[in-house]
Amino acid sequence: MAERYRLSFTTGGLFVQEAALVAASYLETKDWAKARAQARHENLLQVRTAAAATRISKEITARLEQLDDQELQALLDLNLHDRASLLWVAACRRYTFIRDFATEVLRENHLRLRRHLSFNDYESFYSSKALWHAELDQLAASTQQKLRQNLFRMLREADLLSDKQLILPAMLSLELTTILAKQGRRDLLVFPASEKDIQKWLP
């Protein structure tokens, strides 16, 4: 039986601005519970309801917990593009479903010179994974749609997909690739990049 997918990425995209605020709060205290509480109590996330603040702060911290302290500090220092790329990696670490889609569909399409990423590509991937993951079959159609919408939103925010759903080759700075390469190839494979690119990024 395959390990169950986490499937709670139904809203919010990559939270590029919000994640930096929560990361800064954490780095001051090294306590995720305090960082999450500060995000809620001081309304760092600029949401209208306490319930939304609780839900979003929990989601952001769950992803940021996938990053080590060096990566979290980089999140504050990097430019906006690299910050989004790092948050894409965090989402892929948190959600195996997203990682699998990134490596098996996004990158494979790029390598095969299939520039357009369609909803049909996503649906085919989803159906194939549902054969091994009963939790996918159990989702309501509306939730399935939200997952797809938010995954494509993340791809656009990470500059990996255009508004016309064309795959954009990853453009990562030397600073970011140096950080990611410390973990080996794994995190680099979630980007539309050739083997030559990945070898260039590795030390």
C-alpha cells in the first residue's frame, strides 16, 4: 500500500510575502508555535477572520518547517523570484503529491520538449495515482478542482508556468542552487531543468 498523500494545499498559492514574515518571526525565537501564534495575533497574514488566520498560519509553518535555518535565512535575503522558487521546494518537500507531479509531469514534459502543461496532463496524473492512493478517489470533485487550481497557481507564482500554461525553464541564481545542491539532486528535480543544468548546479 502506497503512503497516503497529504492533500491540504487547497488555498493560498506559495504565500511568498506571508512566508517571509513567518520565517523572520521563527528565526527570532526558534519556536514554530510562537511564530504561528504571532502570525495570528498580530494579523501578519492580513486576513479577515481568526479562522482563516489559524488555517493559513498552520499551512505556512507546515511548509516552512521543511526548510533548515540556512534556507529560512535565505528566504529573507533572496530576491522575489528565488524566494518563490525556494517556497516551491518547500511545498514539494511537504507534499509528495506535488513533488511527484513536478518530477513526473512538469520536468518530463520539459525534457520531451512538450512546452504546454494542460489540465489533461494533470487529470491523467491524478487518475494514475488514484489507482494506488485511495485518498484521491475519496475527495469531492470540488476539492479535486481546488487542488488542481492551487497547484497551477503555485507553478505560475514560481515562474515555472506562464499564464498561457507554457512551461518556463527554471532560472535559479547561483546563491539558491548552492543552497539546494547541499541536499543533492532531489530538490533540483522539481524544476523544469535539463540534466546538463542539474549537473551545473551540483558542486
